[in-house]
Amino acid sequence: MTDRRPAFCDRIMDHFGDRVSDGGAGIDMHNIEVAPENLKELCRFLLQAPELSFDFLSDLCGVDFLPDNPRFAVVYHLYSTTHQHRLRLKCRFDDPPRLPTVADIWTTANWHEREAFDMYGIVFEGHPNLKRIYMWDEFDGYPMRKDFPVRGYKDEYNPFGKERGEQ
């Protein structure tokens, strides 16, 4: 990929002005950064603008930048099946970790947002079914956060029992 910004990014920058910022060229796609209050509007625009048509959310992942401020980010990987272009969208925010859901824009976000909620504690406001998918409901904490203890908060989190770990 070249360092030159793709034309579709120029369209995004022109439309949103200072509400988005150019994150530069990544290894495999260009990056756009957006504040949480502009996320939903930008995502709708990325899907609906005919020259963009980002109709596939291929991935969404949480990131914990502790001790930095803002601490959290969600990274969206988008693809246009019509135009065959890719975009990485980054949104940084602080505690408490809350963002609007994009599951009503791309249905694939439903599962990805639930994963980010379960692992990082990121609450996606307006999500149709925000509940844990990996950890049990009573699990205390979010295992992908950088401040989560490697061995967990309590020994009883060992699903095999204390005796299983002994030789």
C-alpha cells in the first residue's frame, strides 16, 4: 500500500471535516479515527454513500491501552464488496467504556460487540442482546483488560478444581 490517501478517504474527510482524522496508511488498509459522538453518523455514511458502500464489517475488536488516556478503543475493519476497498476505523474512549452499537448498521457487529463486551467490558448502548458469550454470567471482571490478574481474582475460577493442578 502506498502512503497516498485513497480517493474514498478524501470523500470521508471532505464530508466530516474535523469530526474525523486521518490515521494514515496501515500495512494493508487506510485508517480513519473518529470520536464516539460521531461514530454512528460516520458508520451510516460509510454504508450508504454509493461511492463508499462499506457493506461488510469483517471484524470489530476491543483494545486496552492502559495506562494511556483515553484507555480504550474499538477498531472496525470494513470492506466494500462493490468497490473492493478496505478501511480501518478507530474510535478511542475512556472509562466507563461505552459506545453506541453499530449492530443496526451491520448485523455482523452483533456477535463482535458481544465479544468486546465480554472480554473488555465495553458497553454498546442500544445493542439488542448484550450478554456474555465466553465467560459465565457470574464471572467477575473482563479478562482481556490489562489490569486483570493473570491468575484471576480468586482460586475458585479454576474450572478443574485445585486438586487437578497438583501433581
